[in-house]
Amino acid sequence: MAKKNNKKSLVKITVIVGIIVLVVLLLNILGVFDSISIENIQGLKDWISGFGILGPIVYILLYTSVCLFFLPRVPVTVLAGISFGPVMGAVYALIGSITGASTAFLIARYAARDMVEGWAEDNEQFQKIDEGVEKQGWKMLIVTRLVPIFPFCLQNFAYGLSKMKFQTYILISSVFMIPGTVTLTFMSGAVVSGEEIEESLIYFGLGVVLLVVLVLISRWIQKRNSDN
């Protein structure tokens, strides 16, 4: 019975990985990966808009691919605000980041553990995250989600190799990725939202406030670590 369950799990993971690979290949053929940059935001927006009502789904798949292949995350987060507005942009960006983070975690833990462990063996950042989880547990995840100490994409794979439970990882990641995501989508979305100037300023102002809070938290954590 256990063998059957293991086989079913393996088949499910294989299918999921296969689908992701196909999506990535398609995006690569379309030249999307080569265009992911702040300078080409308008081109990416036009590309997303070309899919009409399927735009949000394509965007989420793009974000997931970014998380898996260590591509620039900031331009894609900014893209959400510009393409879908401040509020819905934040929603789609969060869905994309959570989906990508979860997929990378599961791949590292189950589907390609040996390969990811090979990357991690000589990677100092992987080792620091692992040591942090050993000493601080879920608190390490809060710190790394709020403060850009380690690259976002690398974190997802690193936590998959750690002893952290998937449920804990998803819950904490989902909550503490909100401030950074909302900051970028509100600020970028306010500029092109087409709303009344007062409403746009409110979104932009909220984004600025969140940015200041994140900077202060980052400095406080770094100061605390240096003192210790």
C-alpha cells in the first residue's frame, strides 16, 4: 500500500514538473525571459494585455517560472501593478509568488532533491539559511521574507532542503511576503491606475509608507544581528 502511494506521489510530482518545464520552454521560445527587466516593463505589459482575460493566468505562470529559474523578481512584481492596477496587481503578484515559492520548495524537497543538494553543497547562502533554520526555526523565515538578506528564489529551494514543515513555510511566507509585494504593486499601479488623482496618491502614499517601514525593519534586524 505504501509503495502504491509513493508511486502515485511520484507520478503527481513528475506531471507537475513536466507542466512547469513545458510552460518555461514556451515562455523562452516567445522571448519573454530575455525581456524581463524594468526597462522593458511596457513591452511586458503589452504582452500580458495581449492575452485578454487569460492575462492573470499567464502572469501567474510567468511569476512561477521566475521563482524556479532565478530570474529578476522585482520587474515582474512591478509589472502586476502596471498591468492590473494596485489592488488586483497585488493579489495576482501574491498568488504568483506563493505559487512559485511553494513549487520551488516541493521540487527541492521531493522531485529534485539530489540536484538541489548538489547546488547547496558549496553555496554559502544555502548553508546560512540552513543554519538559521536550525537555530531560529520559523523566525528565520520571517526575517528573510521581510528583509532581502538572501535572494528570494534561492530561499525557496533552501527551505525545501531544511527541516521546516511545508505548512509552516507556506503560512509564514504568505503573510510576510505581503508588505514587499504590496509596496511595489501599489507604487507602480498608482502611476498608471487611471483613477482619480486623489486615489492614485493614496495608493502611492501607502506604498511609500510600507517601503519606509520595511527599510526600518531591515536596519533594526541588521543592527540586532551585528550587536549579537
